[in-house]
Amino acid sequence: MGRVALVTGGTRGIGEAICLMLQKEGYTVVANYGGNEEKARAFSERTGIPTYKFDVGSLSACEEAVEKIQADVGPIEVLVNNAGITRDGTMHKMSYEQWYDVVRTNLGSCFYVTRCLINGMRERGFGRIVNIGSINGQAGQYGQVNYAAAKSGIHGFTKALAQECAAKGITVNAIAPGYVATDMVRAVPENVLEKIVAKIPVGRLGEADDIARGVLFLVADDAGFVTGSTLSINGGQHMY
Ligand code: NDP
């Protein structure tokens, strides 16, 4: 059995592609999701990958779920903090709920899930953590003060944790995807999307597999010298 990998938000979009690529490489993959039962069931039937429903934005839910997952499949050695949401709106109209939901789901989750796993990784002297940030955390985006702040926070979280873990055999890296054709981006109005694609030098949206390939590289056993880095995968849209 390969190393156990937990992918949050693994049942669709980028997370699904990450799960499939890790599975193909021989990892024992488990996927988390938030509430879309239909997608989770279809995903599990298609892939044979077990799914666990819990809110990554709640520490107590993460604690309970991580304990169950590890009892079911063994110690988690690879963690991909991928789950994320958008609740767009300009600052002068943004509600507290829009702000807080995005910050706790996108950034809080990195603390909650990682906190549940970090001591086990330290004790075993091995771990691979990849946090999915965003081009909009690097460059900012109109109407996304909440999302850009949370994603930007992920990049700081990654660098600080990488320093703390380096001597313990644990690497911590981030990927900053550009615009990828998933449900999240399909929710963007078509006229806005056309303008976005026009600004991507390679001339297309990203595919979920473009991001998954980066994850596969960063979690490999022999990638131990890569830590604290942010890999931008964005078709050249933002060179950071
Ligand atoms: P999708 O909306 O396609 O999928 C999101 C996944 O996260 C789903 O599995 C969803 O579960 C899960 N999820 C959402 N909220 C929670 C929660 N509270 N607890 C547990 N799981 C949750 O997203 P993408 O695949 O597009 O995005 C994946 C990541 O990549 C996100 O962090 C996103 O911010 C980031 N990203 C995406 C970009 C893009 O262009 N698509 C660009 C840059 C970054 P369920 O199905 O149950 O709702």
C-alpha cells in the first residue's frame, strides 16, 4: 500500500484531478467534501476512492474526521489542503458572512486540518503538505477582498510552517493556480471569462490536471529539498 494521502475538497474540480493522479501513482487516497452528496457518491463509484464529509472550516469537525480516517486507512502522510469557496462582492457591499465563510473555509482549514496531522508527521519524520492558493492571492482581484486575503494568507502560512518543519522531514509548499475550468470558474459570467482568457498568454483556461501534476511533483518522496515554495501554474498570466 502506498502512502496515505488526504485531499480536502477532493470530489470534484481540481481536487478530483489531484486524487486521480495520486491514485494512479500508487498512493492510498481519501477525499473530503463539504456537502454535495451526489458528486461525492458519483466520484466514489467512479474511482473507488473513499470520501469523508466534514467541514474543513471547523476545528472540531476536522479533529473528529481525521481520527476516523486514520483509524480506517492508517496515518496520513500526504495532505493537500485544496477545499475552497468563493463568496464574491465588493468591499462596500460585502457582508460579515461573506468575509468569514471564505476566510475560515479557505485559510482556517489549512490550520485546522494541518494541526490535526502535524504531530503525527513530526513523530514519523515524514510529511508532505501542499496548500492550494491562487493567482488572486498573489495579484488581488476586484470583488474578492475576502478570497484574496485568505489565499494570500495561505502563502504566508506555507512559508512559516515550512521553516518549522524542515528539520523533521516534512515539506510544505503551495500552488497558486491561475484560472482553471472547474465549477468555481464556470460560475463566472461569460463576458468576464472572455476578458480573463484574453489575458492568459497561453490562450486558454487551465485544466485541473495542470494543477494535479504540480501536486504530484511536490509530494514525491524525492522532493525533500523543495519546501516553502509557491509554484505558480497560470499559463503565464501572472509572473510572480
Ligand atoms: P470546486 O468548487 O470545483 O470544488 C470545491 C471542492 O471543495 C468540493 O469538493 C467541495 O465539496 C469542497 N468544499 C467546499 N467547501 C468545503 C468545506 N467547508 N468543507 C469541506 N469541503 C469543502 O473548486 P475548484 O476545484 O475550482 O478549486 C479547488 C481549489 O483551488 C480551491 O481552493 C480554489 O480556491 C483553488 N483555486 C481554483 C481556481 C480555479 O480557477 N478553479 C483558481 C485558483 C485557485 P462539495 O462538492 O461537497 O461542495
